[in-house]
Amino acid sequence: MSDFPGVLMLDLMGTTLSREEHDLLQHPQVGGVILFARNIETPAQVCALNAAIRQSRPEILIAVDQEGGRVQRLRQGFTRLPPQLRLQSLFESDAEQALRLSRDLGWLMASEVLAAGFDFSFAPVLDLHTGRSTVIGDRAFASDIDTLVALASAYMEGMHEAGMATTGKHFPGHGSVEADSHLDLPVDERPLDEILRQDLQPFARCLPLLDAVMPAHVLYPAADASCAGFSSYWLQQVLREQLGFKGVIFSDDLVMAAAASAGDMPQRVARALTAGCDMLLVCNDRAAALQALQALDKGQVSPSEKLLSMRGRYQGKDLVSLQTDDRVMDIRQRIGQL
């Protein structure tokens, strides 16, 4: 078995690791696990679950979505983080305080997530807030590119300070479409130069701080006939060649409705890999995950060593000690004043 993770990231059913799941994690093409709210009850329970996953497969990556606001899987016993958009109004009145708080929020989120045994959270959202996308909504930092870049950069500096790799999503921008890609195929009909001048800019300008990128399951007909996550134009030509990105590319969940535009599960796997994805997410559908593994076996896909960069590097306090940490208590007080 390889010393670095396989290509597929999948999910678990409950709050403990079942024998069947333990066996599934031994598959060489499994490289990651993502936990959802159903997998998490208390800090002690999730720490034990992550420890069991690590014992089962030491080199595996363990991820979670812990953005803040409505996308926050770790709740009981963890800081209730605000939605990122709240920072925009603070930035307008006191930019210095907003940047300090954004960095501290990135550090606090990352510290708690790492202390619970995860490697990383899929964060931050770099989509522009345009008022069009309800699925993005207040998950975005700002409606203005300069403000978004400043706040997101500070947030990622905080994540790095804690020892967590960053993942910018949803490249090249999900904020300008109304449809929710979990339920439908969003189509951005704007001219390509407008997308490149606006939505792409947060990714381009934050690139030095990005360890990973997650493309959007959004179709941009002016650029390509495939969604960004299946598009070599977006992932190879724009992200890799024009922007010079050398980090990890994660697919968004290949079970999402918008991903069906790429065909059945084996076709989605093949097209995402061909486009340039390094790790594929297949969640909330075990049959689909097994189909993906079958397709990966047939294709004899080799995992990317880039994935090692996503491993957590936390050297801070444990979860219990964080609760009474002076910096943590100060940040929580400032959250309450937002």
C-alpha cells in the first residue's frame, strides 16, 4: 500500500466506524474521509471517530466543512462561527479590525478542527456575493473583489498559522448563478471576459495562499461545454497554465445533481481525472462510491503526491485547553459583537 492517500474521498454512515467501513478504507484508491453533521455528536465522540479512522488507515486525509454560519458541521462544544459575509460590514467601518478578526477566525476554526483530529476544512469560500446565489449567500466574504481578497487572505493566513492547508472554492466562481448545483445544473451565461475580470479574480489574487482549489459544478458555455470540475480548459489551461497553480485540485461531490451532466459514475470519475482533479469526492451514496472505486481500479490510477500537502500540521492545545485559551476567549467575545 502507498505511503500517500488514494484518489477517492468518501463519507461514513454514523458516529462510529463500522467493520464494513474499516474494510472499505483499506482499498488503496481510498484516500480521504469527509465527515458530515450525522457523524458528529460531541467533541469526545468525533475525536474518537477520527482516531479510529487513523488507526484503520494512517495515511488517510480526514476533512470536514467548517466554514461558519449555516455550513458548520462541528457545533456542540465548538465555537459558533459567524457567516463570513458579516465581516464585510465591519470592514467598511473599520478595515483593520475586520482583517484582524478574519485572521483570528481562520486560526480559531483551524485550531478547533485540527485539535479534533481532522486534517482540514474545505475553506474558504472565494465566491463573490452578488445576491444571485442563495446556496452561496452569506458564505461569501464580500460583494467587492478588493474587500473579498483582503478578508479571505487574512483568513487563510490564520489557517496557515494554526497548521491547516487552505482550499479555495468554488473555482472559477459560483456566486453569479441562481441554481444550486446540489439540485440542478447552474449555467452562467455571461461572456467569458466578464467571468475572468470578476469571479475569477479572488482565486487569481489569493493564489499564493491557496494549497488546494475545488472547482464549481457550474457550466460556463462561453468557455467550455463541460462544467468547471470536468473541464480541462478551466483546470489545466486557466488554473494550472495561466495562473500557475501547483496545488491540489479536489472535485466537488460527484453525486451532486449538476455532476450528472458528465454521465454515469464511471464517466464522471474518468472526466474529472482527465480534466485535472487530484482527489474525487463521492458522498452520501455508497453504491456510487463503490462504482467509483471499480472505475479507478480499471483505470489503474496513481494517487498524487500533492495530497501530502493537505495533512494537518497542528502543534497547538487540545480541545479542552482551547476552551479557556485567552486568544480563543477574546475572539469569541469579538464574534458576539459582530
